[in-house]
Amino acid sequence: MTTLQEYKCPCCGGAIAFDSKLQKMKCPYCDTEFEMETLQGYDEELNNAPEENMNWDTAAGSEWQEGEQSGLRSYVCQSCGGEIVGDDTLAASSCPFCGNPIVVMGQFSGDLRPDYVIPFKLDKKAAKEGLKKHLEGKRLLPKVFKNQNHIDEIKGVYVPFWLFDTDADASIRFRATTTRSWSDSSYNYTETSYYMAQRAGSIGFNHVPVDGSSKMADDLMESIEPFDFSEAVPFQTAYLAGYMADKYDVTAEESVERANERVKRSTEDAFATTVTGYDTVTPEHSSVQLHGGTSKYALYPVWLLNTTWKGQQYTFAMNGQTGKFVGDLPVDKRAAKLWTVGLAAVCSAAMFGVAKLLWLLGIL
């Protein structure tokens, strides 16, 4: 039994067939023609692509030393279920994740001991100033967000992160295009040429962070990066004094998929910078093989303000080491409506003034 080989068009992805008149392969969807030798070489590249291997050693963290947990307490929010850890001097207050009260559950125990911690470099005063600056110039922001009492609710939290180190060998195929445009007396023309660019090489990664808390949005934590790991120190419980520490609920094994996404995306971006001379460059196929992938458990400093406005939750975060501040802001619809009406009035007045000037000049 003979198996028929189906070829996909490198330009549009449609199925292509042999055109007996042209003696070439032709795509019926985009009308691109291919020499048989060219298409055969392209097919060989696809079939010879190496298989991907992105496995890790996820033995992060260590055992707690004897008596080290005696000064730690566990707090659980009865509303969102968030669990945080603090020393025995930390009074129960509001949850940094949803703003509701938290209660002491008792002696902290279990889980892994962090390998590293980056101590808070910016205090609460700096965090409050960062939030005020973030809110400056926001005309449509509800007034409650600028209330001083509300700003005082910002809290320092050590967020758990799994840090992934690895060396990677990668082979990446890019689809690249160049575009040429010209015109004559009758038509405008655009010609797009498609190319396949292949890149292969090795690249190393150190301390790729993936947050180990399901309560912290991955995109929010990535937005306040980078953290400077050169300032990380071996973990000691003394660094928790006066702060909260989020208790991880996403394991290192469960974080591997996210780490692979970040490694793969960063590898594609790095290799893409070497594909020059084209108008567009898009990764089409990636094969990454990891070597010596390991993970560590660390606590990173974050200032958090989590609040609810008209049933919707808003979270603001500031990097406790660098001061980078991020967070989505709500819009006061009433203020927005008044601002829109006022803007429309200003535009109308401006248009009337221009029309009158043109009339006086005899243009209208």
C-alpha cells in the first residue's frame, strides 16, 4: 500500500498539489509556486527537527531546622482561604489578598523551608509614596482610591517563588517575510516574499521565577520583575519580622509548565534577534532540550494593596526591592461621562471658532 505525502504551503498553510502544466507544486489558496527541489528541502527540515525535552529536577527547598518554626504563626482568611505566615509579634489584621479579616490558626508547621530570601529594601513609607505617584493624574479614578486611610492598607508580603536554572540547546525555525510595494497609472501592487530561517545554539538561564501562590496572578508578578538575585541571602526567620509571608500552594512540580513557557519564549526572542533583514519574523517551530535543570525556593518582597470597588477586585503591587509599581485602576463612570461631555463641548467650541475665522477670511 502506498502512502501519499501531503505538503503544506509554507506561506499560508494550505494543502498544495502538483500542477502538471507548470511542472511545479502550486498552492490553490495563495497561488504560490514551488520548485520540487525547494519543497523537498523544506520537508526534510521539518522531518529532521529534534524532539523537545524540557524536564527539571524540582527538589527545591529544604527541611526546617529544629526549633526554627517555634516563632512562626499561621493565619488563614475565612473569606478567600489565603494562608500567610508571620512571626509571633505580628498582630492579626486584614488579608493582603482580599482585604477581609484574618485569624490566627496556631503554630506554623510543615511545608518546605525557603532556600533564599531577598529582604525588603523599601519600607511602607516608600510603598505609600509609590501608590500615590501611581494614582497621580488619574482624573477618572474614584475618590475612595485616593483616601489616605485606604492607602494605609498597603502591606508587605514575602511572595513564594520557585527559581529555575538550566542550560538549553535549541533549534528554532522562523517564518520571515519581506514586502515590496509599487504603483503604476492603474494599480497599486504589493509583493510579499516568504522565507524559512533556521537558528540553533545554546543558551543559559539563571533564576527564572515562577510564583508559587495561586492567589497571585502570574502576569501581575511578572510585571513587577526583575528582582536582583545578587541581593538574595540564605533564608532566616528573622527576615519575617514585621512582614507577612504567603504560604505557597503551587508546588515546584506544578510550576514546571510555566517555567517551560518562559524559557521557550525567552529562547525564541533571543534567537529572533539574530534573524535580520526581514520585515517580519515569527517563530514557527521550536525544539528545546534542557540540561541540568534545577529549582530553588525563595521569598521575594512585594508590597500589596488588594481592594474591591463595586464588586470587582483590584490588586496593586510594588516590587519591595526596586519600587516598580503596577496595577489596574477602576474608572468612575459618572466622572467619565462628565469628562466626555466637557470634552465634546470644548471640541464643538473649537470647531465653531475655526469656522468663524475661515468665514472672516472669506474662505467659507
